[in-house]
Amino acid sequence: MTAALFTPLHLGPVELPNRIAVPPMCQYSADDGSMTDWHLYHLMNLAMSGAGLVTVEATGVERRGRITHGCVGLYSDHNEAAMKRAIDAARAVALPGTKFAIQLAHAGRKASCDLPWKGGRPLTAEQDAWTTVAPSAVPFAADWHTPQALDEASMARVREAFVQAARRAARIGFDAIELHMAHGYLMHEFYSPLSNRRSDDFGGSRDNRLRFPLSVARAVAAALPPHMAWGARITGKDWVEGGWDVDDAIALAAALEEAGASFVCVSSGANAPDARIPIGLGYQTHLATAVKQAVSLKVRAVGMIVTPQQANDLVAKGEADWVAIGRAMLDDPRWGWRAAEALGVEIERPPQYLRAGPKTWRALLTPVRG
């Protein structure tokens, strides 16, 4: 019997060959939002990983929505052309059935930062910092930029930027769009009470705090062709008393499902520097399980999912519909091949690499008995 991890999965109109996803992972290697040769290599490599879905990193829908100067964007024709070059190349070498998604994002008050390996601190004027925006003029931390609170006209412009980026993604040929509503970025900032201090129709109650993110989701959904799926990465918990929690995440997932979403990926944290997060293997998968038990759309677990057996168990036990393998995939871009071998499943591999298949090279090491 086929391992649960290697059974097909439908995301609305899109069929994935298995339950493994490469999640969006920022590379901080773009040129004014445009992908470079690094992305060409990176995405072609992951396209052969054995994952059913490969997701392009958080992609700024406008220039000020990037986290760093090195972040990918989709706000210009040059961005679009550079990304199409990379995705076309990745498709050309992808394993059969592999699908591609893009995560559309806006960093909000966590924008205008230096590269992580240079400290990740807020940029200075000498480093070409830019003005950040958020639901409220509340900085992420005491020594961070104070963002400008968005007015309704500016919110409309951000929403339209998401729509235009979604249309560019459709032209590039993506199979799905993931909206970034987690990790302390703009959409998360709106719905979390830790960062939204507004007193108008977009603040206060949970319904009000969800108003803008849901309006973005509906606008993007309306702009997509029917053959594309869409969903969102959401936060299951802020890990701060008085913050967003799993019951709120269930409400958000249900609202996204009503708006037509096919999936959610349940992550957590990153909206408060003092959050106490119990990092460890599968530390937040219980949040995905709680959401899955309450909604019908497909729910993805993410966060320190490392081994094939761990991933397979999450699916086989019904704790998640599918899993995202991030760090482990960077460490081993053939993780899907290893998982198939460990779980006794045969998957197609590039014929150029068949001589490196386990049955081939191990047979060469087996002593001939005579």
C-alpha cells in the first residue's frame, strides 16, 4: 500500500502528485525585486526534489513591501520577466506532476531591514532605508522603525498591488498563489491585537481586524483564472498572552474557505520580539491539527518536520492533509527521493541521475558470491 505521504492531493482545480510541499523560503538574492541566477539554480534544484509543490519565496507586491533590498518582488515588468525565466527553467527539469506556487507578501512594519547574514537590523538612512507601513504606528520593537498607519486610500492601493501581482503570477504560469498572512507581516499585523490598535472599522473586534486581510483575499481570488488554486499561510498562535490564538486561526481559516481558498498553511509567531516559542520537532503541528478538525479546506503543517516517518505519520493519522519541508529540503534537496526510499515508494527520477539510484549504486557495492 502506498505511503500516505505519496498519495495525490487536490487543491481545488490543481492536483498534486504527493503531500510534500517546499514552502516559501526567502533567499535575499534579488536585484530590485528581480530574480537572479541564484534563483535559477535554487528553483531548478528544488523542482527535482520530489516535492509535489514548490513555492517561490515571499514576493513583495510593491517595492516598500519587501523585507530587504534583496527580496524578490513582482511589481514591475522586469520582475515578471526575470521570474518567468526562472520558473520556465524549473518546469523544464521538474519531476513529473510537480506544481509551482508563489507566495505574495507585504512586509508591513517589518520591512526595510538588512540581510539576515548582516544582522537583519532595520536599515539606516545611509543604507537606503524606506518608510514602512502598518495598520497602526506601532514599531515591531523599541529600536525599530515606527511605521506609518495606513489610511483607507493607502489600503486600497496595497490591495490593488496584490491583485496586480496575482495577475502577473498567472501570466508567468503558476499553478497556485499563497497569500502571506503570517510571521508578523502586514496581513498578520492587521488581524493580531498585538499590532492593530485602530479604532475604526479595521480595528477593535476580531471581525474588524480581519476585514482588510479578507478583502485582499477576495480581490485576489476574483482576479485569478479558474485553473489556479489559492490559499494562505496563516498564524496559529502569537505565543504572547493576549495575542492571536488557535481559536482565532480557526475563524480565519473558515473565512478564507468561505472566500474560496483551497488550503491554509498554519505557522505561528514572529509578531512580537518577546514571544516565548517552544521550538522543537513539530512544535507547531498541533495548531494545524486543530484547524484541520474545524474546516474542510486542505490544511498544511509546517515547522521542524524533518524525517520521512514524521511527515508520513502526520498525514496518515489525519493530523494534517500535507506537510511543508523547509530547512530539511535546503539541507538535502533530494529529500523527496530519500522519503520515497524510506517509505518503500517508487518515484520517477531524472534519467540522467538513474545511475545514482539506491538500487543501482548499492548493487555495485554488494560483493559477488561465487
